[in-house]
Amino acid sequence: MPDIISVIRNRRSVRKFKDKPVEDSKLLRILEAGRWAPSGLNNQPWRFLVIQDKDLQSKISRYTKYGRIITGANLLIVVLMDTADSYNRDKDLMATGAAIQNMLLEACVLGIGSCWLGEIVNQKSHVQKLLELDSDLELLAALAFGYPACKPISCRKKLKNLIIYPDLKSKDNKSLYRDGQ
Amino acid sequence: MPDIISVIRNRRSVRKFKDKPVEDSKLLRILEAGRWAPSGLNNQPWRFLVIQDKDLQSKISRYTKYGRIITGANLLIVVLMDTADSYNRDKDLMATGAAIQNMLLEACVLGIGSCWLGEIVNQKSHVQKLLELDSDLELLAALAFGYPACKPISCRKKLKNLIIYPDLKSKDNKSLYRDGQ
């Protein structure tokens, strides 16, 4: 079986990209990965807007302090929620997060770096206007893709700091995590 | 590189499980996959409560109409958000969705079926009380795991129905998706 845990562990946000286009075949695989995420009642509220246009990227970049990542990307996937297809905002947001993660992982496997940009939603009304989106479409994130020009690092909390132990939990497997990472 | 797209496409919600425990080594890998999800400002708002206790599962099962999946599971991971670590609810929900998807994918690779249960959050205050959780911990989902006793099917919208084409998008690659799935 595929070693997904290695991809999950080694994927990092890439913020600098080579001047090399992302092939259509790879773009399609990234979108396909997003398409197959799970969602509550299988409502699939996510929508994807694909941008490979430096002029338009430059216009969008004005609405986030991370604009340089957007202008430097070879491919931008703007992730939207179709609020007409939404049935529970919290669950739809989690489902869209799952779709995004699928895309980031698949990109990583294809040798494509990615950066999940969330800060831009602070200016969502401006971006939605710029992109002339229907009023049902809400900006949730922008994903920048491209061949990596650098090798970034990151870290995570230790597992023992993520595990909750209520008194009611009968099986004492704290030791499982205590010695872990 | 690992063939993640096949796992993404073939993973399905499993609602019936064999009477066979999930090994601790597999549980740890599932949690490890969740741990390495991306989050805004790397705030990692997710927390995991691991339950392998049929009595407790039975008590929890009363708070969802999908209770039978909870009682039938060999492992339940209750996914919580630490609201004290939250900085933006929308982004934290998406990040937690990414962590959940990591766990579902890793479980699939390990031969473990899973079901993401969201309906239970309608009764979150009762579940939080039952589990004696700190007030900072908010129930976001329950993930049921176990060795699959059935082979479920599912489907997704076609890619062409997920792609948004604003007038501004200069590169006309509609044909890319039109003939796709």
C-alpha cells in the first residue's frame, strides 16, 4: 500500500516557486484529489477556480499580505464554498479542509509545492468582486502551486499534547503517546 | 512516489466493522497522520480523544441517530477543537477537516475502515458533559474505525460541475474538465 504517512509528514508549505508551469495533467490530478473528499451528506460544497494568469494573480495579490506567494505561483486554485449547496457551515468548512488537504497531498506526490493561503479571506468581499463571482460563492482559501524553489521546514506539537484523557476513558493507554513524538 | 490518488478515490465510509480490535501500532499511525495536518499560523487546534470501550461508546451512541456505527466500532476517535488555541473559527475548522482527512486516508492504507460522523455535534453539549471535557474543548466530529465488514460504494459530482469559470479567467481550459469525469 502507498506510504501516505511519509507524504503527510514531509509535505511542507512552499512559498517560492521555480519559473516552470504546472502541467495540465498534474493540475487535473490535483483537482481530482479534491473532488473525492468526504462531506456531510455527500453535499460536496467545494468549488475550484483555476488561475494561471500572472496579471490576474497580481490583481488578487493586493488583497493579502502574502501577495508575493500568489504572484510567484505557477498555478492558483481559489477554493470556494457554494453556499447554495451548504447545509451546515461548520461541517462544510471541515469537508472543504479535507478537499484542500487531498489537493496538497496529491501535489506533493507529483513533485509540486503548495501553500494554503487563508489570510486572504479577510478581504473576501474584494476578491469575490474582482473575480466577478456569483453571490452564492464564498472565498475560503487560495492555494498557490508550483515547482519548489526551496526546501522549507516545519514542526508539530507532540502527540502527547494533542491527546485528551477524560476521567471516564477506561483504557489507560497514556503510555502509548507519552514516549511518542 | 506513493499512489495517493488511488487511496483518495477508493476510500469510502465504512459503517459496519468486524469484531476485531485495531492494533495500537495502527492507532498510533492514524493519530500521527492527524498530527501532521497544516493549520493557519500552525496553531494545530485539533485534539483527539481515543475511546476503545464499548460501554462508553454505548453511552455516546445515544446522542446520534448513527449510534449503531459508534457501538459497532472497534475504535472511536473523538475530534475536538481546543478553542483556547483557536485564532479564526473558519480556518480552524478547515484545518481540523484536513487533520481528519489525513487520519481517514492513513486508516485506509492500513486496511482499517472509517466513518466520519458529524451529526453527533447537534448534541455536542451532552457529549461534552458525558466525557467531562474542559470547557475549552468543543466537539467537532467522531471518527469510527474498525476492520471493514462490508464494501460500500459512493460517488462524486463531475469535475466540470465543480469548476468555476469567471469571465475574467483568461486561460480557456474548460475543455480540460469538460471531457473529464
